[in-house]
Amino acid sequence: MTRGKSGGSLPPGASYPKEKAVRAGYIAVIVVGALMASAALADGASLFKERTCWSCHGKDGKHPLIPDYPRIAGQGAAYAERQMLDIKSGARSNGNSAAMKGVMVIVTDEEIKLLAQYVSTLDP
């Protein structure tokens, strides 16, 4: 028997309702977080098609239309997000970024985040 907070004894493996509620809350947060991450990846995959990313970078993100375009599959999410934001804002205007500039005006910052998360999950 274990000693409870109020001085009473509990059988082995038993816990107080408050402790169970806290554990259930942690589990709920983990489950909801996993579902949200899954939804974000699905949204990223849809955006990859809808915003025509695949037309230049390839359907799998690793077979670009021309050799000068980057292979983006497996790119770090933070890096990919920064590159897209910089192209959209004009902070990056080197290389082939002009090719993306026209597309980036129709992509929101939230969509950029979802796209970056998605491409980071693709097998390089």
C-alpha cells in the first residue's frame, strides 16, 4: 500500500482522481497534437499540388523540371520556410528565385509554414 496525500492508504497501482485527470489531460494533448500534425502534413501535401510546387520541383520534390531548380525533398522545415518567406518578401532575389516570385504572391505565410513542414518529411 502507498501513502496518499491525505495520509490514507491506496492499493498498489491506484492513484487519486486528480492525478488521473492530469494524466488524461497530457494524453489528450499528445493525441490532439499528433492529429494536428497529421492534418498539417495533409494540408501541406494538398498545397504542394494546388500551388503547383510539383511542376518545378517534381512530384516527389527530388526531380526538378530543370537541373538548376533545387531538390527540396527532405529540406529542413525552418530552412525551407525562411527561403520561401525571403523570396516572397524580396529579401532573396538571387539565382532562380525570380521563377518563384510570381507564385509566392498567392501563398500565405501560414501556407508557407505548412509547405515547409511537408517538404521536410519527403524522402530526399
